[in-house]
Amino acid sequence: MDTRSIVYQVLFAVLFAMGSVSFVWSQSEAESVIALSDVKTLEELAKVGEQLFEGKGECAQCHSLQGSPSEKGPSLAGVGAKLTREFLYESLVKPDAYVYLDFTKLPPVPYVTPMPPTLLAKGEILAVIAYLQQSSGQLVSIELSELK
């Protein structure tokens, strides 16, 4: 057996192992996600919203709920108490409808990265809004019947 053959076998084994690890990680991650169809309470809805905010929605790549803005986007700390659910919904569905300014700079300037269109479905957007409201200490204004 030549050296090249051994290298290919080792490379194949490593790639196969990485694929297996990825599959196991994805499978265990999927088990911890609550499906919208399984949501029975507003607390569960907000939990789904948190999972979407951190995961599929990719909101946390640019936004924080801790109060510190990033170069990419404003902090969303308290936003669920400051803005109506209709405004939050429109901001997610039509992110280019508003120009968001970074007021940590003088004069205020638009954020470097414009907010991209969401990849979330309507029910998922409502779950994110529920999460933003709950994390702001507000009552969730989404009705579970709206998810249907």
C-alpha cells in the first residue's frame, strides 16, 4: 500500500467521522426544539421565539437583549415593551421600511449592515415577538389561535 492510498483512507475516515458527529449534533439539537404545533402555553411560545431568535432567525448575530448595541444592529433590550407588536411584525416582514440609526455615534448614522429579510414564517415571527415581549417584562399579546 502506497503513502497516497493511506492518506486518502485517513482523509475519508476523518470526513466520515465529521459527518457522523454533525448528524448526532443536529439530531440532539432538533430534539430540544419545540415545534409551533406543540405549543400549548404562551410561555412555550416565548421559548420557541427564543430558539428562533438564537437559531433559525439569526437575530442574535446582530442584536442583543442585554442592552449593548453592536456594529451590525441595535440592542433589542426592552423593545417588547417600547414597540407595538404590529411595528415589530412589520420590522421583521419589511426590514427596509425603516432606517435604523446608531445613536451611539455623533451624528447618528445608519447601521453598517442593513437588516436582511426574515426567513421566518408568520407563526415563527409571532413567536419571536412573544419572546421579545416576555423578555421585556410585558404580557404576551399573541393569541395561540393566531398560530394556526
